[in-house]
Amino acid sequence: MGKFLWALLLCVPVFAAKLTVAVTLQPYASIVQEIGGSDVDVVALVPPGADPHTFEPKPSSLKEFSKAVAYFSDGSGIDEAWLPRFTGVNKMVKVFALSNGIDWIEGGKHHHPEDRDLDPHLWTSPLQLQRVAHNVCEALASLDEPHADKYRARSAKLMQRLANQDLELRTTIEKLSPESRTFIVFHPAYGYFARDYGMTQLTVEVKGKEPKPRDVFDLIKTGKENHVGIVFVQPQFSKRSAATIAKELNAVILETDPLAFDYESNIRALIKAIQDNVKK
Ligand SMILES: [Zn+2]
């Protein structure tokens, strides 16, 4: 075999190694998996159903993390409390922030003691998710240039779907009377959804805790004034006071998991519930 052919063979890897990328939460894992396709393995630090607010990394997820070449942080600071444990087992990991272009909700409204006062629940707004998807695509393309075109093609598909969903939300919510655009959730997970689509989110919990009777009373009053027909709860949190409030408002309780991998179905379920429960 001539020298030239050898040189050629050495330049072309026979087995392209998959890129292992870690992310914080399930909805982001879903985005990275879609854009990464078969070229990327995704590790989510917070497993399905776990509550990131009280999350303690298990040895198994630390082990998974040790395989990652890159970690995509959402940039909200939600991971600050436990990230050092992960980077402690993987000192070579490249850290990327997915927050380029994100229009953060700031201020003391959210309670996470570990964050820097930025509302971390970006994944309930298709508008913010388009920015996350763009950032994921750029990060993957820079990590793995030979596959950059594939990442861009998959990302374009996802961006189109998110844009459709964004439009669908706008047109659906436009049809709701202005008096029916308030909803109650236990935990304020839908702040971006509410702000970006002209809804109002009222929350049951107070600073991350069960409300006091006085808070429940006030929320029932506000709920009545705003014709709230639905109270959302999620599996990570208590349903006790939400049930009392729903009963008083003659509202239904709907359990959705905003932290699920399938964030799109969750957004659909949310909007359908709001539509179905508009009080005449
Ligand atoms: Zn939260």
C-alpha cells in the first residue's frame, strides 16, 4: 500500500465516536437528543420525576456524568447547588451556557434559594425554547464540526415545530376572553408561558412552601375575580391546598408535569385545559 493511501486511511476515522453531552433537566435532554440525533448521547442530571429543588445527585448519575465531554447549563443558576459535585468527577468537561438571547424573568418572585433570582422554568415557553434550541445547535456544531450540517438540519426542523407551536398558542389565547386568561398553579413553573403569551399565573405556594390560611383565602378571592376554572398541580409538589382552592373556585385540578421529557405534549395539555375550562 502506498504512502498516500495510508495517509488517507489515517485521516478518516472508521468509527465516529458518539459525543456524550450532559444537561440539567429532562426538557433540555429532549432538545439535545433531537438535535444531536444518533451522533449524541445525552445524560440528564435530574432524572425523570425528580424535583430539582430538592435534588441530591445519586452515585449512578455522577458516574454517567463522568462520561460527558460537555455540559450544557441552562444559565439560570438552578444547577449551582449541585454542579460542583458533578464537575468534581469530571474535571475535563466543557461547560456551555444555553442562555444566549434568553429574555429572563428576574426578581424575587421565584423562590429557588439556590438561583440568582432568575426564573429557571424556560421550557414552558416555545419562544424561549427556540433560543435554547439555537444555542444547543451552535454548541454541538462547535464541539463536533464534521457533523455541524446534520445538527443544523435537525435544529431547523425543531425550530420550525416550535415556531408553529408558538403561533398556535398565540392564536388560541387570542380567542380567550381577556377575563379568562388567568390560571392557578401550585409551583410557578409557567412564568415564561404566561408572560410570552399574555396570560397571568397565580401561584398556590408561598416562597416554596404550603400557603397559610390567609394566603389561601386571598388566592380564592383573586381566583374568583379572575374566573379561574383550572388549578394545575405537578407530581413534584403537594396537592393539599390546591385541592381546597379548586373546590372553592369550582375549578378542576389538572396534573401535568412541566419537567417531563416530552415538554411539547405538556404545553399542549396546558393550553387545551385552559380552553376547555373557560368559564362562560
Ligand atoms: Zn421551580
